[in-house]
Amino acid sequence: MFRSFFFAGFECATGFNARGDWIDQVSATHHDKHADADYGRLKDVGIFAAREAVRWPVVDRRGKYDFSSLEPFLEASRKYGIDVIWDLFHYGYPEDLDIFSDEFVRRFTDYCYEAAKHLCPFSETCYFTPVNEPSFFSWAAGDVARFAPHCRGRASELKVQLIRAAIQGINAIWSVAPHARIVNADPLCRVVPPADKPELAPAAEIYNDRAVYECWDMLCGRVLPELGGSRKHLDIVGVNYYWTNQWELGRDEVALDESDPRLVPLRTLIAQVSRRYGGDLLITETSHVSEKRAGWIEYVAHEAEALLDDDIPLGGVCLYPILGMPEWHEPERWTAMGLWDIVHNQQTLSREICSPMYEALRFAQRLEERHLQLRAARLHPQH
């Protein structure tokens, strides 16, 4: 789909965290100050696409738009030949809006229109993620009060509202750029019944067969067709997958151990998505922490190769985040999770490459390049 199979994601969450404190991960990592150098590093390691943010609360001041904060990223992406998928809503939204109101949908639609009008003249093909991780955000903001609006018991209501906004936002984008591609990124999760509670097996099956797909199903019109979704609106299915995405039902946020025989391979989970929806796929987020990073890249690369062998239309894998980052709810604590660690100097945050992860990436890039060449030869044999 892009010039490189592996691409990068710059962590771009905004919003009010569980403490009620404002976070802005682009600013916190100094990505806004280091945009040119950050994109130059991508080119140096053979990465030619990135997930980047339009930070809605930053550009939208009561319906008045100032897109000047995007200029460093636009300039750097053009300079280094990096394609960009623009996240339009990554948890944070303008403070003057009630997220459950009709006005929220109206403002979001207008914002999507203005963002597309500003961004699409700069690239041949525009890529947008209107609402990032609506399933996760609905739970985090609507059930466990970790992000604004800090609600409990309203996750289902919030999920429908987010998909309503996403569909209308997509329509607004297409009114500006009819050929824009939409990347709908959501977590791909799976649960198993606890060994001591086999009676939860039916509930786990419902989660795995229905709940995990609910946002994508609404976007494509399978569920709540009155929202206006269609397969065209779903477009590119973006799968976010981490080592934490499989767990025991009722024991949230305690991931299955990597040796647990109940773990299902990533290739199996993505093949299920492909069978359900067809069309293009991306792994839009994946990574591990600290010393686990290199092994995770190797695992994901082999899973991707298996999917391509089976002619699953996987267009790429996003290493997300590409930079180390502060924790959302404990911003004083930084996590080593990217290809580049953040080094805290007195005046700036410098980048230091994680050598084991880089070596694993180089191996994975060679693997995928060889595989894609063999696949192309198989599909288009010379006569």
C-alpha cells in the first residue's frame, strides 16, 4: 500500500487523563519540535509512511480552525517522501463540546471537512483515520472514566455516537476528496473463559464473535444501518494488536502469558477479520516494551509473511509508537516502547535508536521484501 511494508506511528493522544490532567503526546515527546529530524530518521531506516495527528483540540477553537500546527509535519513528510495517515480524533476533543450531543457530531463533521480541505492538496492519495479506536475509547471514557468525559455505564451510548460522527465525518472528507482512503483503526482482541469458570465460555464466544467487531460492523452497515454506514465507509480495516490483546474474561488488563496454550496466533485473528469484511487490511498499531521489542517484531513479521502466503491483503504493519512515550495517566513515567528511546537532556528530548529492535526490523524488512518479490513473480510469471 505504501513504499515500505513497515511504517511508523507517532503517538498522538490528546485529552484529559484519569487524573483530569491535560495530555498532548506530540508535545510531550517534542515531536512537534523534532518533526524534520524524526521524519529524516524514518527515511534512514527504510520507512516511508507514518500515522500522524491533526490534534482536534489544538486546531479547533470553538469552530474556528488554525492548522498552523501541522506545517512542520507537512513540510517534513514532503521533504522525505513519507506518506501520512492523518488521525483526526485521538481521544481528545474541544472542551466546549458535550460528546453526547448533536452539536458534537456537527462540529466533528465540519472539522473533518476543513481538515481534508487543508491536507488533501498536499498528497496524491489522502489517508484519514476519523476516529481512532472507538471501541477502546468508548470503554475508557464511557465505562471506566479514564478519559474525558469520565463516565461510567455509558460505553454503548458513546460507541454509537462515535460511529455516527465517524460516518458523517467520512462523508465530509469525501465531499472534498472523493478518492480519499479511510483507515478505521480499532483493537483486535480475544478473550477466553478462566480455567476455573468454564461456564463463562458462552459469554467469551459472544465477545469474540460480536463485541470485538461492533464498531467495524456499524461502520459497514451490518449493525445499526440507520447510521448510514456501508462497506465503502469501512474501507481499510486497521487492526491494532499488542501482547495485551488476549486475556481471560473478567480479568481485564491481565494479558495471557506468552506461553499460554489458549493464545491464538495473530495470523488466525487477522484471517478472521479478512473473511468477515474482505478488502484491504493494515496492522495499524503493534509493539512491545523494553527488551521484548525485538522478539515481537520478529513474531509479527513471521505472522505477516504467513498471511501474505495465504493471499490475505495485508498492506503493511505500523510500529506504534515509533518513539518512547510518557504513560497517559502517569506522565512522569516513561515507557521504552519505540524504535527510538527518548533521552532526557536538560534542554531537549533526544532520540537514541534501540539497536536490537532495529536489527529485528532490518531482518523483517528483508523478509517481507523477498516475500513480496516472490509473490509478484508467482502472480505475474514471465512468458
